[in-house]
Amino acid sequence: MSLLRAACFGAGVMNQSLGPLACDQHARTQALDPDVSLIIQAPAGSGKTELLIQRYLRLLVTVPRCDMVLAVTFTKKAAGEMRARIVHALESAQQHPLPTQPHAQLTWRLAKQVLEHGHQQQWPLTDLSNHLSIMTIDACCQHFLSLADTPFQLYAHYQLHPQPASFYRDVIQQFIHTYCLHDTARYYDDFHQLLMHYHHDYRAVEQLMTTALSHREKWIRLTLTTRTTDFISQFAGSVAHCQQAHIARLLDVFTEDQICLVEQTFTTLQSLNALINLPSDIDILASRPVLDWTITDWQCFVQLLRTQGGQWRQRFTQQHGIANQASLKQLDASQQSQYADAKSSLKSLISSCQTTETLASVLIETSWIPVVDDPEAEWACLEPLLNILPALVAFLHLRMDVDQVSDFSGINLQLLSTLSDDTSSQPLILRIYQRYRHVLIDEFQDTSVHQFEIFERAFSSWQDESQRTLCVVGDPMQSIYRFRQAEVKLFYQAKNDGFCGVPLKHLQLTRNFRSTNQLVDVLNPIFKAVMSPDHNPFFPAKPVLSAKEGGCYWHQVNPDLSQAQVLCQTIAQLQKQYSDQTICLLVRSRTQLRYILPALERQGIDYQGVGLHALGQSQSVLDLFSMTCILLDAFDRLSWVSFLNAPAVAFPMDDIQQVCQDKHAAVWDSLQRMSASLSTPAQQITARITPLVEDALKQVGRIALSQIVQRLWHRLGADLTAPSAAEYEHCLQFLTRLRELEHAHIPITRERLQQLLPTYPERAQSPDPSRLTVMTIHKSKGLEFDIVLIPYLEQSTPISDKALLDWTYVSHRSQQHLLLHTHLRHRRQATTVHRYLRHVDKQGQLAEMERLYYVGFTRAKSQLHLFSAEKSGYNERSIMRLLAAALSTYLPPSHQVKHEHISADEPIARKRTDQRYILPPNWQHPYAVHWQSSQTSQPHALAIKPVSVVDIFDDHSGRTRWGEMIHMSMAYLLSQNENPHMTADKIRQYVAFFGIDVDRDEMVIDTLLHGFHCCIEDPRFQWMWQHRHTGSVEANLATQGQIQRADYTFEADGIRWIIDFKTHHIQKFLDTGQCDHPSSVQADYRDQLLRYQSAYRALNRHQPIRCALYYPLSQTYLELSPLAEDNLVTLN
């Protein structure tokens, strides 16, 4: 150890004279010093994992027990990889000779020392991996909580809820019905104010509350703080700190000469304007020195320099305080010369501000700084929410205690509460102190605020402890989990101020061992040009590998050309030319694969998808879902029809229609009763499935449902009909999640099963390098490929999801000041505080967008292919806004490929489903007689063409589906901001969504399209659409303990309008294109409107309310008379 420390010290002395590569090696040497706490900044490809393994091995030699070195990662995959590589290093040192590579030699020697030390300490070397303290951060928090005293450690032993979102919804609904709906309820007034704030959209409020509960550790203390302090004064103080902090920044970026120039210019202009009687804002700015300007003065100054469109001003008018030629004639020649000089000085000031990047950005930021005149009005918006949220969290935790379940947020909150308690914190901190001597935290840039605080409190006793060290490793440029509350600024905070009270020595790795020089040398200047220095300071990497070919290629695709088709052609060429190299296609989000995956399948390109398809996108899983539902509810007709139509059963469609004729009987009972009248194949199928289904139904409630479903799935032969291995794996994933619900003692219902369908299972990557890998950039983090392709760079990143609260911390005079407000539904209601908070959030999103593409670009080892559509300009949320100029400047012309040829008229079709394999009617499972015997031969499954949905939903069910389709179409039209329109593709999408068969008659689509076009031109629809900004589609509201939902409601001229959409003689309209205008309304419709009216009247008794029915396809409007609510007025 003395030699190592001497080497570190010597390297530190020579640091000033070392070159870049020597400095990198010096940092790697220092990283192995077991007596120094470190923060290591390791960019992409720098060999961070190998360095972590080496430090972990080095630390193991210094402890008496192998579990005293704690390594924390952020994913199970990373933890498993670290554990596996440590085991591999130990096995290599034990079984293999010294390797030849220098870095491998160092790892081998360190592992050899661990083996010797472990033998001396009598460690279980044969099973050492199971005794190492390597865990995810969530598991670490759960482990720390288990070390607490008995009252606090209960949460650590609770069962983790497998479906926390559904549990949140149940809790929210129970809380609302108990404490919010009745007029005597404790939070009745607060909840109804919240509903009015969100335009009575009950479901939207419920969804926002669900999202808020999943991240409650982030805001719960904020709400409690505002309840226990004077919010109004705190709010005003935070705004003042925000203003003062920004004014300080302004004064820092302005030079003394510039300040003098501003004062002299405005003083001259003000004195001369007074002579010609031209008052303006310049008079205010000239009345006091720049150092005394308020934020309002600075904003006025910025408005003078910049236009409302965000451009630097090129010309001035008298409205800006600059006289025109006619007014200047009132001055003498000398005064006119002074005026011209002052005007010239103002233009030169604008030019200097425009060319100075830092100064320009700070001036632009000035317009967003909030100015609050009435803090009490701001509090009125927040008060209902801050009253409800703490009570809701308390109610949630009570339910968790009753059900003995928890989630990671609950564990983190309980742990933080334990560490904050004066009585319980000291024993827990002492146990952690005694258990561990060294800590390594990987991916530190992804730490959230509450995780950071947990570590700070847990290791607070490690200050001034020479035998205990902290080492955090990360790369701020790879912080891409903002949606998981990752705060990249915490990395810089730890770098500057230390961590857990321990000062950290900063080490910067600069060498890139992944990518070749052809790629690194061109990406360095591109990253420097694209990254914003305030949010993402970039440090260039030094390539280690050299190559003669490769690099970065920019494919500019003509907008008329399918980018997916160009991508497929490029992939095919690369696979042919570089058959021995790994190729990966990365996308920003799964939605970008909508056209790419079908194009890959049409071109016959085999690909390996990682987390691309949800369980519900697999037809085999949907069949398994239906099979599970029929065991839960014998009267679930839709599930029974789906089950009978599944390929494992393949019941003839005519027989299904016959069985379903009796709508008041269970399908299973009808099947037994009518078996003799069915066709011969149907009788054979009935004879085969009846004993199997009967046995399964008898076992429900006796043994685990997952066991029953899996047994029935196998015995019916459904596992043999899966068209691909991927679909088979998805079915197993569905059964696994079903078992997780059972182990958590959660009641299994159809609704809970439906919540399993949107989940995305992951598959192990194929080792075959010839297969294309397709994944999102988030999934690719930590991986590397020879060739990487990234398409659709011109597309904008989506706006972040809405939340109940927006907040930020304002740094001023070394203190953090909370600025908190609600997230409004409509922009027109926003105050300056709202706009500022959204601006801060937007800047954070744009900065993360830069980091996201940095991660994607740095996955490539030799070639990086970037694809974008040719455009003259790019949206602010598109990475190409900055990247296009950098690529044009730094890429050689041969690497800028333009695809100009127009694609063929082949439409990009929807993904074709795999061919379905059905079992013959007389098929018998080989285990039917002896289920435990060896498998024998069996009839082969018959391949048939995909079976289309048959129109078996007649009468009431069919009308209901058409009605729901019309409602969804109206919601689509009313949600469009400009020129509402309907397309045939959109109609096909909606009818397919509701399982309506229109494939037999394309005229149906044309008839519906014509009907909607007439509806759009109808003055009544235009009237409703013009008031969409005050309206709400599918508006939900609660009254008298019940939830009411109106199709469309809006305000016009002070009147609340409630519109219900209806269909009339839908089949006649589809057949003829015309239908009779309804002359009367059923009593049920009238009563329904009156219930809506009563519900809204309970919310606001003073507002006039009018109700009407609207028939979109016939453009008929029926309005309830305002004088006699039981009479109807017909308006066509």
C-alpha cells in the first residue's frame, strides 16, 4: 500500500506537467487509493466499470469481513454485472495465469490479493459472490430500514405491491368518496375548488393524483412546509430572491464600460426627448443608475432591445422612445448630432449583447423572471391542493399498514423519517457505521434529491474518519432519467461541497477505450457546439483506438422519401458489408418505431427487440387474458367469445353466433345446452374442451389461479399455437405477473389483469452479431455496438407530463429558496410564476435532450449513422436545431449523404400479424391420458389465414359500439386546435378499436366520412368548437356520492352548456347515407340531461345552465327549454 500511495503522491506532484493521457492514467492510479474519498467523472467509453471493479477489489483487502464494502447501483442489471465481473476476476486469478493486457494484469493482481486476504480472514471463497454487499439503491434503502428499531423497520418487511398505480387509484377513490364528495365531508370545499380549477374533469384530477402519489417523496415535505409557515410571505420572499439572484447575474455579465454606456445613452435620450415632448420608458430607466434597477426596469430594458417575436431589434420607433425624422426637426443641428450618436450607441449595445453568448442568454432569461403583485391570489390557487395532498398521503400509508404492502416511495419516506428523527436516527446511523467501512455509488448523476439526502444522513458520522471512504462515480453528460427525479446538479454539488460532510477529491477520466479516433475526433467539436455550457459543460475525450475507416455519417432524407425505407436499405447494406459486426438501431421513443418495424419485416431484416412490445400487443397474451377472465366470471360474454375464437379452440364463427343468441344466458351454459345442434367440428371441439374447462372452473378458489390458468393453457394446446418464441415468452411473462399479484394477496379482477397488458417485458439479447438490435436510447445506456443508427432526429421531443405541482429551488446567497405553484390546465390562466416554473422545466427538458443524444451517439464503436429529414428550419425541441449546423461544419462532404430519390408508391402499412396456427377439431393433447408420460407424436397444427372479426355484435351491443365510436370521433374533432378535419384512416382506426367489422364494405367508411364532413360544416358544431378552450370532453364531476359524465361541456356568454352526443338509426344511415331527423327524445335521455344539469348546479348555483342533444351524423340539435325543462325545442 505504501508503494501505491507514493505513486499517487508522486503523480499528484507531476500533474501540472503531464500530458492528457498521462493525466488520465494518474487519475486511474489515484482511484485505487483506499484512504481517499473520491468523486470520479467518467465519460462514455472511459472504462468506468473496470475501474470500479478494481477499486472494489482494492477495498476488500482492507476490511475484515467481505460485506463491509458497499457498492450501490441504480439497476438490477448493473448490480448483476458488477457481481459477475468480480466473481470472474476472482476465478481468473485462481485458475488462469497472468494476462498480457496491462489493465487486465492489474485486475488479476488485485483479485489475487483478495484471495490471499480472504483465505487469511477465513472468508467463504467458494460462495463469495453471495456475501458481497452489491445492491440497487432501492434495495439499499430497504436494507437500511431493516436495520432500524422495531417500530420503524416494519415497512422493510412489507410486501412490495406489484401494481402500485392500481393501488393508488383505489386509495384515491376511497379517499374522495369518504372525505370529499358529501357536503359535510372534511375536504368537500377544497376538492370542489380543485375540480373547478381543472374544469370539473374528475378523471383528470384522479390521474394527476395517482401520478403525484407515485412521486410523493418529492413533494410531501414541501406541502407540509407551506402548511406550517406563512405561505404568503414565504412565496413573496422566494420571488424576491429569484429577482435578486437574476439581477446579480446581470450585473456580473455586464462590464463597467457597458453600464456607463447604457446610463449615458439613456440620459442623453431622455433629455432630448423632453425637448420634443416624447415620453417613454426610457425616462424611467434614465431616472436612476443601472445598479439600482429593479427587475421591472431590467425587463423594460430587454423589451427595448428585443422584439416580441424574440429577435434583436433592428429599428426603433417613437413607441420605443426613439424620435423619427419629423420630430427631430424640432432640435437644432448640435442636438440632432447628439441624438444620432445616442441612437448609434444603442445599436452598438444591441450588437455587443447579441454577439456575447453569455450576456445574450442572461438578458433573454430576464423576460421569464416572475413579478407578483398579489401573493394572496396565488395562495388561493394553492390552498385547496395543499390541504388535500398531505391528508391523502396519510390515508395512503394507513391503507398500506392495513394491507401490509408498500412501495419504494413509501420505504424511502419511512427511511428518511427514521433518519430525521432525533431518537431513532442515532441507533440506525451507528449500525450503518459499524456495518460498512467503504461505499461506492455508481451512476451518481442519476441520484434524486431524497436519495441524496438519505445518503447524507445515513453516513453523516463518517466525517473526519480516515479509515472510511466514499467514492461516487458518474458522468453528468449521461443523466437521462429526469422523469425518475434524477437531479444532475447534485453531482456538481457533491463535487464542489463534498458528500455526507466528507470532502471528495475530483478525478476526471479523459481516455475513450470504446470508439475509434475517426468517431471521437469528429464528435468532440460537434458535442461542444451542441451542448449548452450552462447546463451541460462538455470535456473532449481522447481516443485510444485508431482506425482508417468509419466515423459519423449524416443521412439527409428528402421529405417525400420514406425515412423508414432509407433506413432499411442502409441496414441491409451494412449487414452485407460488415457481417461480423454488431449493429444497433436506437430511437428516442417507441413511437418512432411505428413505421420502422413493419418496414424491417417487409424487407426481411431479422431484428432483436429489447423492451419494444407491450404484453397487450401479443395476440397470444390476449387469448391467455381471455382464458383467465372466463375463469373469473362465467358471464363475461366478450371473454368467452374471444376464448372460443382463439386458435387453441378455433370454434366455427357460425356456431359462436348460434351460442351467443341468448343474451341472458351464460355462454358456457348455452354451449352445453346447444351442443347437439352445433356443426360436427363444433361438437368435436366441445367434447374436447368441456372436461378441461369444467375441471378448471371447479379448481377456482381452491388453488392458485395462476396454476389453474397455466394448466388449462397447456392442456388446451394453446402454448403450441404461439406463432413465435417472442409471443410464447410474453405469455410466460403474463403468468409470472399473475403469480406476483397472488403472492401480494391482491384480489384478481378483470381490471387488474388489464393493467398487466401495457407492461413491457424485456428479453435477453441474442448473441448472434448478424441480427439487428433495436431499442430505445434509454435502454442502450451502458451498452456498445460496432455500428449505431439513429433516425428521426428532426422530430421534437414531447412536452413533459402534467403534474399537480410545479416547483424549483432558487439559489441566492448560498441558500435554497422554494418557489412552488400549481400546474394550470390552460396557458391563458398562467401568472408570471407559472410561466417561470414552466420555463425552468422546459430548459431542464432541453438540456436532458442534449444528454440523451450524447448517450445515443457514444454507443457506437466505429460507425454512427444519423438520419433526419431535410428541412429549412427546426423546432426548438428538436436536436437538429443545433446539430444541423455542427454536422455541416465538421463532417466531411463524403459523410454527408443526401437521399433525393422519391420512394415508390408503396404505402407504409400497419404491422402485419403473424400467421395464426389453429388446432384441428379432433386434436388431442399427447398427455391427455397420461399427463406425466413422455411426449408422443401429435397431429400438426393447421396454418390458416388470419381470421377477421365477424359482425356478431348485433342489436343493442352493436349500437353501443357505434355510439362509442361516434363519441371518440367527436372528442377527436373537438380537440383539434386548427381546422378540424376527419380522415378515412382515422375512422378505420376507431372502428377497429371497437371491434366493428367494416372490411366487407368500404362504402361504410365513405358514408361515415361524408357524415363527419357535414358535421364539421354545421354551424352548431362550429359554435361548439369555437368554445373548446373553455370546454371539456368527457367531463366528469361528482355530486351526492355519484360520478356523472357529460360528453361535452363549455361556457359561452356566461352560460354553462352541456351537450350529449347521440346516434339515430345508425344502420339506416350506413346503408343509405341518410336517416330521419329525430322528432322526440326518449325519457331516459331527458332524465340524463337533467342529472347532468343538477350535478353542475350543485357546483355553482348562480350560473345559468343549458342542456342539449346533438346528433353528429344528421346534424340535429335538440335543446332543453330554459323555461320548462321537461319540454324540448327542436332546431335542425
